[in-house]
Amino acid sequence: MSRDLKDKKIAVVGLGGVGGYLAGMLGSAFPHVTFVARNERLQAIRRRGLVLHSEYRGERVAVPECAVPLEELEPQDLIFICVKNYSLEKVCADLAHAVTEDTILVPVMNGVDPADRVRGFLGRGTVLDALIYIVSFANPDYSVTQQGNFANLKIGCKSAGERERQAVGEVAALLDAAGVDCAAVPDIELEIWRKYILNCAFNVTTAYCDCPIGQVRGDAKRAAEYEALVDEAYQVALAKGVRVRPEHKEEIINRFYREYADDASSSLQRDMHARR
């Protein structure tokens, strides 16, 4: 690992399933990592670090250099934003003091526009587009569990100039050094929409039916509804001019029938149970 990477000041904001996984990996690899949390989660991390139970990367405890509430975050070289969409505007407002013109921000969230929203809310720094394929969740004791043999992050920038291309390369190298599977992709909008189409079916169906994906695909009516949701989101992407192709839709449907563990659920379903 280069000295430049070792010297980076890195923060992870939002320590749920996605943010907790990234924090666990980054905090185990780099010396200057800050975890941003509040209330009981913050106290738990200060006491024992962040405990990551990862089927893919193994058990680990990441002890950050700092664990602070958002208002105490110092200016950073790189910030991963892993919060819910409904929190993003407030988080950006509270985060602004820690963002300089040289800060790289990577929102790793669901949806097709979080990076665009961050650019609008902050107006400085370099904001990259990203998505992640992962099954992970936070536990009541504030540890984080990642299930399955994959956790794949993709990054890019919809409107990439030289500054953005350099930032993509830097972030990809940093994540690789931390053991996070990461690919820099030329058409990040396409990749974001492919994930979004999947989410429109997976998240909504598991939450609406209040059951894991195995029960959905075991019910012919629910399985047909799942396929219809995939197709509807696919048609929206086509209407938006996104370069999705029929094989992308078939891949999502094939994953539904053949790849997910029977007990796989979504964060939306868990949020419904927690009355969020």
C-alpha cells in the first residue's frame, strides 16, 4: 500500500448494513479512519470498536482512530456517505464543515440520484456515483452482519472530467487495499439503474409481503408480481434513455430464482418492522 493511501483521512457516515461493512473493512486497513455515529451506537463503538460478522471476509473488529458525532467531524480527504435517502439533505447540511474543495465524497446508497443530490446540497468537493451489491444489516448490539459470498461495489462519475477520473482511480485503489471488491465502470448510470431495477422488485416485494425472498419465489402469484415489478422499472429506464438491455432484465430475474438465499430480506422490510 502506498504512503499516500496510508495518510488519507477517511470517514464513514452511517454505520448500518452498508456503512458498517465498509467501516469494518476500511477501519481494519487504514490508520486514519473516523466512524460517524450518535447515541448508543457511538458509545458501543467507543467501547469495543465496530464488530463485523462477515461470511465473505471473516470476523473482525475495527477500532477507528476517531468515533464522533457528525458535528465533531474534522475536514476529511474522503467521506463515504451510507445513510437512508430521507436523511441525506440533513446529513449534508451537518457535514458541510468537514468538506473542502479537495474532499472526495462517495454516497453508497440506494436510488438513482444520491450523488446528484449531494452535489446540489454541498456545492464543493468531488462527488462520485456508486452502488453496492451486498446483503448486510446492523444488529441490536450495533455489530454488523454481512451474509453471502459477495459484497461488490462499483464506482464512477456520470460527468467525468480529469479530476473525477483521478478520484475514481484513487478510491478504487483505496478500497482494493482494504479488501473491498470494487470496480471502476465507464457507464455508472447504467450500473446504477441495473441495481435500481433490482431494488424496485426485491425491496418492495419483501417489505409488502413481509417475508424473505424464498417465500416470495415459492408462491407463483408473488413470483409473477416480482417479475412484473422488474419489467416496469426496466421500462422506466428505457424511457429515461438509460442503455439497459433485455439481458440485464433477464439477469435480475435469474438471480431472483436461482441465487438468493431463502432467508434473504431487504433493509426496507427491516425498516418496516422497526417502524422507521
